[in-house]
Amino acid sequence: MKLLHIISILLLLAGTVQAEDIIFFADDHYKSLGRPELTAGVANPALVPGDSILRINLANIGELKELMPINESGSNEDILREMRAEMQSSDALNIDAALAGTETLQAGAIKVTTGPQHIKILPAGGAAMLQFNITAKMNASGWYRLPLTVDYERQVDVSVKSSEVFPLYEAERQNLTCMVFVAGNNDSLRISGIKSELYAGGSEILRMAISNDGATLLHNCSARLLTAPPFYTEGPDTMLGDLAPGSLAVISFTVGVDGNAGRQDYQLGCEIDCQEKSIIVPLQISLARAGVLGNYAGPVLGSLAIAGLAAFLIWKRGDQLFSRKRRRRQK
């Protein structure tokens, strides 16, 4: 009966994991179903030509799907220890993450100058931030794919004898892709000014002015703020309407900041989608110190900034109109 029970479990496991190799110790008490599954997301996908620090959020979305008893005979303490150890089958261990540039793909537009990053353990449901020094050429512009190779170990089985745990590890590799956008010097849409009083643990208004420095009219434009931890934002895209050549539009986003965010410079992105084109404009944010003025200075100074930008826009349009009238008189 014991042999029949083990055979039934083997058939069930084979049908569940399909092509995945199943490894057993002879005296196993439990068998777990689950393995690591790593994903990578770029925290600051909008870059500018030159040297930058690319931050990549490496997450383990694997999970323990099932923990199945196989053999209930033996020491209760050993059985309990093995059950606990088998629950670590979805953890990724001894991770080496290597980011490659575009040297062989797109004429070396982006070069990575940092070697592989090491993480001792990334448990299921956990995440870690990787940082790589990169250099984008001055003529780089648009979207680029950066290969991220992740080598790690996972626990495929474990045995316990006399309260001593004997895990069995297996090497794994995942080939991931990180997408980055380099804002070229020839892009017509630019961020002319930024106003914010963001601070750790708070939620404030981030205001920015978008200018169309090109010579063509851009129709039905909208803007979306691209955020990554420690920043977060909610709400639909902001509609800008049509952007005429030389025009300026002021937009605002409500942005929250995690309480553990450090006082440093962060690079975010603003995606501007128009009928003619869609680009991502990078912007740099510095966190302010929370305090008495932090709660009031933002709205007041933000209103002054909006008023100043509006006055500039009115003056610019009036100056253009005056120039046109003067040219007509000269004719």
C-alpha cells in the first residue's frame, strides 16, 4: 500500500508540473510544488544621453503552489523540519544579475560599465533594486532593449536526518529584457520647468510645463507620469489638447512618496502621447524636507509658478501677434 501511495503521488506530480524534472530523496516526507519566477522592471526608464545610473527592480513572483505529504513514518521533529524546509522551494538563491548593453545590437548606443550584481537570497514575493552604471551616446534616441541575464540556484528537494537538513540545489538561468528610452536632442517636446514640494511620506502636487519647440502642430496630446517606487500616482492621463509650435502647456499630477524614501535625486519620466508622435521626456525630482512649510509652500509657490507660466504664455502670444501686425504694416 505504501508503494502504491508513492506511485499515485508521482503520477499526480508528473501531471501537474508536466516537463519539469522531479527529484526525490529516498526517505522524503514531503514534496513541494513551486519554483522561483523572476521579473525585471526598470525604475527609471527615461534617460538622457551621457552617463546615468539605471535602477532595475528584480522581483520574485514565484509561489509555493502545494505541499504534499509522501511518507509519514519517522521522527516527528524530522518531518516538521522537512516540511518547513520544503516551503523554501520558491526562493531564489545566490543570484548573479548581469546587464548587457547594445554594443552588438544597435551600434553601441548604450554601454553598461558595471559588472554583475549579486543578491544572496530573493524569497518568493520579495524584490531587490539593482543599479548599473550606463552610458548612452549623444546620438542615441528612442527605445532600446537591454538583455538582463539572471543566474541563480533553487532548492529542488530537501531531506532531514537526525534533525539535520540536507538541501539539494539546482542551477537556473532566466533571460530577461529591460526597456529604456533615451530622449534625443532632436525631440521637439521638452519639460521647460518643474515645481514640486514632494517629501518622504507625503502626497503633494507635481507641476510641470511642457513646451513644443518644434515647427509642427501636434494634435490631441495627453501626458502620463511614469513612476516607480518610492513614487506612486493615480488617476487618468492629463489631456493637453493641441500643442502649437512654440506653445507651452502646464500640467499637474498628484504624487505620493513612500515614507522610507531617501533625500536624493530621482529620475522619472513623463510620457506624452500625440496624434503625430509619442515620446518619453525624462525629469529629475529632488525630495524636500518635510516641515511646516512643506504643507503650505507647495500650493502657494505652485500657484505663483502657474501664474508666471500663464503670464509668459500670454506675453509670448502677444509678442507673436505684434510681430505679425508689424510685418503687415511694412508690406
